[in-house]
Amino acid sequence: MTQTTVSSALAVIAGENAAAVATLARSNGDRLDEAAELVRSAGRVFLFGAGRSGIALQLTAMRLMHLGLTAHVVGEATAPAIRAGDTLVVASGSGSTAGIVSAARTANDVGASVVAITADAASDLAGLATVTILVDAARKLDRDSEVSQQYAGGLFEQTVVTIGDALFHALWKQSGLSADDLWPRHSNLE
């Protein structure tokens, strides 16, 4: 067995992230901008993922709140019912996580838009989405190291964080607001 150091692991992760982001931008450019417009124009934005994908989307929810958008994390006690004019942003590498697919179906039923981040273009989730962002990354059950050397869905989840930060950054720069304008929305109860 070879000795892997933290430094060598960082190099692997950085390389995989750079490749995934390059592929993402090349193959999803218009869809990323469509997703940004759905988020920007939504009455409210709901974000939902299971496990680490859900944690990644919580980061995005916080940044959208900093931007002044009304953002809710699905499953939190204060998240209201979704309705027409809202946007649901969901992430599932497989595109088949039952709760995520069910939420997308509910959003469709009430007339809300759905932005799906997935690694499977043929998934049920992709079929329900208004906009599908495809991530070239291993899913949690892909353990053959062909797509990623990282464990389970690590690369997918890291890419979800990057997509959320890029979405926020583009919307922020388009808004004309300064960092000082956003700062008062940061938590002061820490």
C-alpha cells in the first residue's frame, strides 16, 4: 500500500475540482445562467439536498440570504410551503434520491421552477427540472475510481459548493451591491 500524505491528497482533490469545473462551465454555460435567472427572479428560493449535498446547498442558501433574497432550506422548521413563482434548487448525484425527487415533483405541481444539480442526465430528477445542471463526477455508489479518486460523492458535493458560490458571485456582481451593502445581513447572534 502506498503512503498518501495530506499534501498529495490536496493535489488530487484540487486537480479533480479544476477538471470538473472546466467541464461544468464548458457543457453547462447557458444552463448555469438560466439557473441564476430563475433564482434571481424567484419570489422565494428553496434549497434541498440529502446528506453532504444538502450541507453544500445550505452554504448557498446563506449566501443568497446575504444577497437579500428570501432563501429557505427545506426541512428547517421555518421553511414555508413552496408556491408558484418560487424556485427549488436541489442536488442529487444519482438524481434518484426519493425525497429530492418528491420535492421536485411537488414544486412542479404548484407551479414553482426547479433547478436540479445531478450527475445523471437521464434521472427522474433531471426529467422534473426546469433547468438541469450536469456535473461530471462520481456518484456515491461509484467506487471504482474511474471518475474520481475521492470517496463516494466527494467530487460531486465539492462541485455543488462551487456552483452555489459561482451562482451567488454572478448574482452579486450583477446586482451592483457592494460587500458593505451585504455585510449587515451577516449573523450577529454568533
